[in-house]
Amino acid sequence: MSLRHLVAVTLLGLSFAVSADQPNVQPGQWEFTSTTSFTGMPMPPQTLSSSECVTAEDISEGFAFDVDVEDCEMQNMDKRSDGMNYTMVCRQEGIEMVMEAELRFMGDTTEGTMNAQTMTPMGPMNMRTVLEGRRVGGC
């Protein structure tokens, strides 16, 4: 999964209306880094980085990037201006992934963790992703 897709899936469920519940995220150019580690599979940790222009419109619309998540269902959503927690269940080609996420929004930085459990044909796989973002300037 690319970092853009990871960030998009992570932030897709925001859907904050312009109100006190709007996420505490400043518009501008952002750099995101994620480090994903796996248990149950012989794979080394993977670190990915990207840069995105995040506009005020992106924030008010809930960061709705173009990502196909039609096979996913958001559950247990708790949205606040300072962060969010949720569970997302995705089912595709007979495989189910359950992802639990905790994100924190601090104006010009963000951080969070995502833990995903999947049963693969090779057995269970657990994935932990640590996500960090920081605003680096204007777009």
C-alpha cells in the first residue's frame, strides 16, 4: 500500500463539518512518513515518505483523496478536533482486514498508530504502522 493510500485510508473517515469538530490541522505543504512493521511474515519494516498540499477545503471535506475503499466499512468512530480513533474492516477476495487507528492532530503536526490484523492463506499477519506528519510551509 502506498503512503498516499495509507494516509488517505487513515484520514478518509474524518468527514468533519466546518465547526468546532474540524480537525486541528493547518493548511499547507505537509510531509508524511510512515513506518510499517509486520509480524507473522518474514518482511523487514518499511518506511515510506510523501509530500502533499493540504488545503483548507481538503480539511473541511475530510481529506477525501481518490482511494477505492468501497470494500471497507468504518466502525467505532470517535472524531474530535484533536484527533480520532476508529476501527475499519475491509473485505476483498475472501480476505478480511481489521484496522484500528488512533490519530492525533496538533495544528502543524500529526501522529498516529494503526494496527491491522489479517488472516492470509499463509496464516495470520499483523501490521503496525506509525504515521507522522508535519507542515513544512505553504503550498
